[in-house]
Amino acid sequence: MPKKSKNSGRWNYTVRKPKVALVYDRIYPYLKGGGERRFYEFGIRMAANGYEVHWYGMKYWDGPNTIEHDGIILHGLCKARPMYTKSGRRSISQALIFGISSFKLLFAEFDVIDCCGFPYFSLFPAKLAAMIRHKPLFATWHEVWGKKYWREYLGLGGIIGFKVEQLAAKLPDHIIATSQHTANLLHKELGISNSTVIVNGVDMDAIAALKPTKNCIDIIYVGRLMDFKNIHLIIEALAGLKKHGTVLSCSVIGEGPEETKLQRLATKLGVADQIKWLGTLEKSDDVYAHMKAAKVLVLPSMREGFGMVVIEANASGTPVLTANFSGNAAKDLIQDGMNGYVFEPTQDGLLLSLEKTFKNLKNLEHSTTKFTKSYDWSNLSYKLTEVYGI
């Protein structure tokens, strides 16, 4: 509302900042996966450009439920709970608890609401909150599981999982897919055609300014230590090379339920002393510094909605090897012999790609960064606000 100044008698206008609500149980910097990083990178740029950005998730911090971090207002809707069960599966109870806690969104004010598609349960209260406010619901969709994968994951119970996924995908007024691969699966598996592709990005200038770590690394892996990531292939490849007299170093950045199992495998195959388990690094700059010091990044994952680590590694001048799985969207980012190679997901397949990489390393190092120029976060942020209509 305009207010009249007592001294000048003139009207002063206060322009209200558009309010953007981001909904995702996992909050950066407390968790550092691709989805968290995406909301964070977009959030800080929108905040810098005059938007009031709120992020609703689980509470990972001590103190008040609402705090500010890097210009984003963080709201802890419920106490943080483990994301995975002891068996390494995504916790359904955690997703349900966060979904129920998301009904607090009914009391939130916003002009735009964007809810991460997974876990699905938070989409239901987000839809209700959007309807009450007469605002459209956007959803960011990283990957589609589909009927086949749900059956493999939960057996007969997977039918329920697929139905929940199918129903949840129908709630948003518009879906933002993080890759064309995901957009295609939304249409094929879930019958959704109203999606726009806005890919994940990278801060080119920030990475270019960093220096690599002092110790050179032959192979690096960055990501969660999950069964579908197939990190065992890297360990088996190290063992295969060692049998033929080639000893390579490897750094693993990340944590997850498979860590102990993988360390035992490394010991069993006699390559434990070749692998450094660095855990989760607090600063992204530290991750990029390790990437810059590596000759190649290996991503053997069976399932990736986009594969942000590919772009980050290429921006660091490091080629990427990724696995030829139908559910791995990261392979679409690779041009063989230019910024990396796509390998058949076997020990022999990875060994062959490693051999080609080291023979062609100089050419690969010179050509990788040009593939990342169109993935700058700032440019993508403008595209996102255009889709939001704000």
C-alpha cells in the first residue's frame, strides 16, 4: 500500500516482492544431492533478483523452525528423519511423515509454489494449498520410476507405488522436467504431456577460478553410495587392472547405505589401499577441486534423472564415463570421444572405456568444457521464472 510521507507530502510506494515457495524434504546445504543443489542454485539467484524465496522441508538445524541461509528462508516442517532404511531402500514412513507435515503449507503465503515430485506425498497438500490460494502448482520432476521398476523394487507392492506415482503426476498444473529423458518418460509411463524441460546447471566462473587438489587422482566417483549406482563396477575394474600390473588411484566422495559393503568388497579384491573414502564434503568448491585433480569421473549408475555430476566434471575439465542403462539420463549428456564415453555396464565394458580414455586423455581434457557453456545456472534461472510467469 502507498504511504504519504509527513515531511514531503508525497506518496511512497512499497513494492511487495513476489513470494516463491519451494517444497522438498531434503534441504541444501544439509544434504548435497542434485535435487537439493538445483533448488538452492535457483533459490539464491531468484532471491538476488528481487524474489522472496521460501524453502519448506525437514528441519536439519537446531534452534527456530524458520531461518535464513544465503537469502533463502528455510522452514522446517518436521524433524529430520532418516531417508533410507537399514536395507538401503527409501523410507516410506519418512516420506509419509513429511507429506503429512506439508499440510502446514495451507497457512503459507506464496505467488508460486514448486514442489519436488519425489517423494510424492507432499504433492497432495501442496495441491490443496495452491487451490486455496488460487495459484498454479508446479512440480519439479527428476526421474520417472514407472511400472516395471516399481515391480522390481517392491514386488507386488510395486503396483501401489506405481499408482501413487501415476496419481501424483496428475496433481501439478505444470511439470518441470530436469531432462528430455524424464519428459519422455512422463509421457510414456504416466501419460503426462504438459511438461517443460529445464535442465540442471553449473557455475562455470566459480569452477574456473578454483585450483585442483595437490594430489592427482586417476578415477573419481561423486554421489550417493546406493545399490543402483553400481559403484562395485569401479572396484572390480581396479582389481582387474591390478591383475595386469596397472595400479590406479580412486577417490569416492559421498555417503550412503552401501558404504560398508563396498569397503568390504575393496578389501576382498585387494584394492582397499587404492581407494580414498572421502565421505560428504561440506563445500562444493572442495568437490570441484577434487574433480579438477582427477583424470576421469566414473558414473556407473543404473538410474539418473539428469546426471548433474557429468556437467560439473566436464566444467572442471574432466571427462566422464557413464553406464549404458535405459534409465540413465546421464548418458544423453555424453558425446563419445569428446567429453567422455558411454560403456556397457560390466567390468570389461568399464575397462575398455578406461583404456580409451587414457589413450585420448589430452584431447578429452581440451574439449570437455565447451559442452557446459549452455548449462549456466543464471541463464537457466531466467528461464525458470519465465515458466513460473513471475
